[in-house]
Amino acid sequence: MTDQPGTERRDDGGDRRDDDGYGAALDRAVLHARAWLDGVRERAVPPRATTEEMLDRLGRELPEHGEPAAAVIDHLAVAAEPGLIAIGSPRFYGWVIGGTQPAALAADWLVSSWDQNTGLRTITPAAAAAEELAGMWLVDLLGLPRGSEVGFTTGATMAQFTCMAAARDEVLARVGWDVAEDGLAGAPRIRYLAGEERHGTVDLAARYLGLGAPIVVPSDVEGRIRVDALREALAAGEGPAIVLLQAGNIHSGAFDDFGDAIAAAHEAGAWVHVDGAFGLWAAASPNLRHLADGMADADSWSTDAHKTLNVPYDSGLAIVRDGRAMHRALSMHASYLQATEVGADPHERVPELSRRARGVPVWAVLRALGRSGVAELVDGLAAAAEGLADGVGRLPGVEVLNEVVFTQVCIALADDAATAALSERLWAEGEVLAMTSRWHDRAVVRFSVSNWRTDAAEVRRTVDAVARALAAAASD
């Protein structure tokens, strides 16, 4: 008889329960996890306790003596509950975060149990194979060049760092400068060009890489980079250049004109990177891939699986057309590391040498959904955003500010104070969470649709919550 998980064989042929402490602790964790997941749809979205209150509940002092693991898990779950935000709620629109698909969550539990340090193909072949398959499937789904390589990073910031590291070293190599050998001091200045409505994380990645502040290129009313202005900016200088484009503006959801912008950049010898933290997934939908027309001609792309694909945190994706550029920028070798002789090792595609097998949940959710399921997921998010914009746009005093082309909806009221008050009322009620931002010098309430369970019924509940908040304001 095959041994069951959690048992070991006794000399007399019977089974003896594992007494290392895993069983009781994991049983309690499953119980608390199921309770959380069963209630997350209906619970109030915002947390109900402050960080200071949570310090008290969790216990500020380190115990002199330890506790059983199961008791620790019980204490953690009960103490933490009021300080948890329901990010997995289908009415959470605060940021582009998403929920968690069942297959992805279960696979992530296995990843923690297996505890594979996914750096070397020869040492962790199962994890490496799952990530390589997931990478190939993603490249195919998104219509990117065959053979592009995928690195699994912590999130979009490090995905952009990864791609821009490859870009930095490559554009300098083209003018005869070896960053690995000579460093950056004295290197030719790289012109880094980006639209004025870029996401701040690309500037952060550029700062980490020593690129400095970008040459800012004007954007149009929806946040798309102006190709005429990009051409002018490129023509105004010379030397190595990196151009950043965007698939999915954080406020409007708009996509840059990739065909003309990439052509202009390549004519100037620039490397083109596309920040597609959530928008890159439009390319996986036959109904929406027109938004990404021409995007595949870029040199690198970044996105998040913990956004649109709805896998657990953390799961960024760095995709580079020329894998060799990625390896040159990121790899290291040592005699004690058993490097592969076939292809590249996982650590050569990401900044970390040691990391968890974060690509495994991506493999799991892609296998669970299939090509058609991913397309339906993306279409469903876009349809929910369109329905939300239509519903709230019919409410008195509400103005939808953006052309809703993907998953972002920005609304405003008559003045900034009223707009901020709407967000505060939604937070206080807890049915819906949507956060304020500023766009076109106006306060806005931004709804980011990114949860796989946000369907038409949840959209109606959202519109009703906004209507109640507006009515309460009118009665003040």
C-alpha cells in the first residue's frame, strides 16, 4: 500500500502519524484559511483595526518560552482578523491587485511546502520545468516573439528592473561599453525617455539602475505617449537610448500607439520596454488584443500575474526578446553552483539567486484555465469595468472622466472635496473600496477592476453602494 501524505511506515507495516508538528499546525491553518475564504466576499472590505492596535493584539513582547505551532497559528488568525483588508473581495477596486484563483492558491501552498530554492535547473528540476513551461505558455498567449525568455520576479517594479537592466547593458554594449567590466562611472549617458503619465515604479527601477530621471515626453488626454513628441525628443539627442511605453494607463487604462512609437524608437537605435503591469493581458483576448497591436515589436515587456491572472502575491513577470541580454545583465556563476549545460538557469532571468518557486502557481492557473479561460477572465474584467462605468455614470453628479477601454474607471464629482467625501463614505460603509487619486489636476475616485469574481451582480452592488454614498452626502 502506498504511504499517505503525513505518515511514515512503521517496522511492523503499520502507519505512524508524523509527530514533527506539521499536522496539527497545517490543520489549523487550513481551518482558518477556509473561514477567511468563505467570508471574504461578504465581509467589509477595509480593515477594522490600526497597526498600533494590531501590535497589541499580536503581542509586543517576545515570549520567554515558545508555544506549540498549532497554538501560534490560532493566535495569529484570531488576532490578525480585524487588521486584514479584504483584497480578495470582488468589490475591492482600490488598486490593481486582483484576487486568487483556486488552483493558484493551492499550488502556492505546495510551493511553500516543497520549499524549493529555484535557481538551478539541475537542483530543482520540477520547479524549473514548471516555470519554463509557464514562460513559454505566456509568450504564446500574449503573442510575443517565440523564444523570448521569462523571469519570475516579486512584482512589476522588479520586472521592470530586470528588463531595464538588460536594456541598459545592451545599449551600452552597442557603443562599446561593458558594464560588467567597467561599471557605470564614465559610461556614455543613456537617454531614458518615458511619457509624462508613466507609472512611478519605472522611475524607481531606473533610479536603481543609475539611469537617472527620464526625458519626459508629453502624453495625450488619455495618457498615451505622443508619438510626434517622442520623435522630436529622440531627434534632439544622440547616443544609447531606452524608450518606455505603456500598456494600460493607471487612470484611463489606455494603451500607447505601439506600432508608430516602437518604429520611431527603433529608427533611433533605442531599446523599447513596455510596462504592461495589468494591460499586457489584453493581448490574451481575441476581443481586446487590438489594444496591443504592434506591442510584440518591442524588446522587453513587464507585467504581473498577481494582477489580472489572479495568482497569489508575489508574481511579477519580466519578458525579454533576447534572452542572452537578460543573462548577461543578471547572471552569476560560482564553482559551488551546479550550473546547467543546457539553456539558462532560472536565476539568470531574475535579480535574485535564492527565491521561492513563484512560477509554479502561474503554471497551475494557466493549466486550470487554458487559453480560452484566460481570454474569458480578461474579457470579464473589461466587461465589469464597462458595466461599472455605465452604472455609476448614470448617477446624479457623477462624471466618468476616461474612455473605458480596459479595466480602469475614473470618476469625479462637482469639486475635489465632494469627490474625496465619496471615497471616505465608501470606506466607512465597507461594501466597496475605491481609492482617490489625482488625474488632470482633479481629485478622482479610481475603480480598478481586477478580481476574477467581479461579475455583473457585484457591479450592481457596487453601483448601489455609490448611490447610497451620494444620497447620504445630499442629505447632509
